[in-house]
Amino acid sequence: VSLSYQYEHFKETDLKKVEPSDIELPLVQMICEDVSMLILLKEAMEENGWMVMASSDPEKALSLYYDLQPDCLVIDIDFTEADGFQILEKIQQHNHKQFVPKVILSNENNRHTRIRAYEMGADDFIGKPIDIEEFSVRIKRQLERKHIFDQSVLIDELTKVYNRRFLFDTLERYLKDLERTNSVFSIALLDLDYFKNINDSYGHLIGDKVLEAFADFLKAKLRGSDIVFRYGGEEFVILLPRTNSQEAIDVIDRVLQEFKTIQFHEQGKTFNVSFSAGVFMVDNPALGSQDTLKMADHALYEAKEKGRSRVHG
Ligand code: GH3
Ligand code: MG
Ligand code: MG
Ligand code: MG
């Protein structure tokens, strides 16, 4: 009883201000043939609180790069056998939409090599001998750039929850996991009721405030593992990992019962807001992300049809 109380308490107070991306430490991948330097730089970076994945074998490093999706890649191009630039070239060829800053280290700290590195897409070039302190600061800058990029690409500006683009990425990942590990999940599509009336009565700025408050409320009331996305206008999606249909309906209904009692005060008037939700449990990996959303949308339609302010599964 006391454990579950602590968990309840923790999730309501502490987790709501923490974005998933803040919980994870930055991951730096380093490729370098010189093992003593590799160890030196790895230790320096770990002292900064970053995770470091280091390897001296270019082929292994490449496959690790795709598996781990690091936040920064450091390549020492001074290989005795291989052409270090080829590593950068191969990575650039496979570059999907992800942005990963790449830092080149080399003994050849000359104009020609630097230009070649930048032309091939390097974000920074550090000549040897390496000053550890300067190295740390320069990597830190790259990690900051990566963080800012991820935030701007994945987060909805108004509500600060994840955006639609990240929903589809995440959904694809969940569907792959389902195929591999059989881990079912549920998806909920939430749509605020009569939202147009709020805009019409109080103006769009107040409408925006309600959307922000709703997103904050969802983040505060859901479990840390549930992820909130803004799907569009006044529609939100929640992904509930390892949650069956009935559990998901119960969770979303509990949120609804609490949310609709909140009183918004504006222009001397008081109003309440409710939402309708469609819940769908995903246990068939053959469904694509579009179909998955369609199923949740059908359920939402039912909830609206049956009179709104309710959850339909
Ligand atoms: P119901 O869902 O219950 O059927 O009614 P509704 O009035 O919520 O539905 P409808 O889809 O007709 O209207 C949604 C409104 O949401 C229309 C649009 O102007 C408003 N809206 C969409 N995005 C935003 C936004 O970012 N800010 C504000 N203030 N309003 C928005
Ligand atoms: Mg809508
Ligand atoms: Mg509508
Ligand atoms: Mg609506």
C-alpha cells in the first residue's frame, strides 16, 4: 500500500515537468583507432554525464550508429589502414531525416582537410593534439544543437506535447515492437467537445489557453510511460504501452471525469470543458499506423454520436 502510494505521489508531482527526452542522457558515439586517446576522451565525456559508446573498428561502429542513433558522432579519421573519411561518407549516404552532429578529429589540421570535412557534412573539426577541456565544450555545443533541433522538430509549439510527425514515428516503432515482442498497446484519440463555441464566445487566445491547460492536465494525470501527442487542432493522441483496451478506457475515463470538473474563469463567466475519446487496443502488427489511427477515429466518432463527454472503446 505504501509503495503504491509513493508511486501515485511521484507520478503526479515529479513526472509532469519532465519530458522523456530529459530523462535520457545524451549519447555520444566515438570512432577512433588510437585506443589510449579513445579511453582518455571517453572518460572526459563521461565526467560530463554523457553516455559514450566508443569503438575502434569502423565496420562495427557503422552498424552501432544505426542501432543506437547517437546524439553526436565523433570520428577520428586518422586510421592506419582505412580511409577515415569513408566512415563519414557512408553515414551521410544513409542519412535519414535524423540530424546527428558529426565532429571530425585529425592530425591533418590543414586547410585542405578541414574544407573536405566540412564539405562532406562535418559540423566541427578539431585538430590534434586535443585539448580535453576545449574538446568537451565543443561537443557540449553540438549536443545542445541536437537537443534544440529535436525539440523543434518533435514538440508542438503551443502545447509542448509531442507533435503529429513524432506520433507517426513513434507509432511505427510501437508496431515494430509489437511484431517482435508481442507487446500490445492502446491508442486513444481525444477531441475536445464543442470547442468552436469556446473560440466563438471568448476568442481564439482563450481557446489556445484551454488547449495548453488540457495538454498540461494530460501530462500531469497520465502515467510516465503514456505519451501525449497533439494530433491536430483540438485533437490529441495518447499512446499507452502495455495497456489493454479496458485498462486504457478506465485511464482515459478517469482523466475525463476529473477534467470536466475544472472551472475556467474568463470575462466574468465560468465554463467547463469536456472531451470525447475513442480507444483502440493494437494487438495486430499487420495494421499500419494509418489504419491504427482510423480505428481510434471510428471509436471517437461513436463517442461523439452517443452524446460526447464519454470514452468509447
Ligand atoms: P465537436 O468536436 O464536439 O464535434 O465540436 P467542435 O466545435 O470541437 O468541432 P469542430 O471540429 O467543428 O471545431 C474545432 C475547432 O477548433 C475549430 C477550430 O477553429 C478550433 N481550433 C483548431 N485549432 C485551434 C487552435 O490551435 N487554437 C484555437 N484557439 N482553436 C483551434
Ligand atoms: Mg476536432
Ligand atoms: Mg469535430
Ligand atoms: Mg472537437
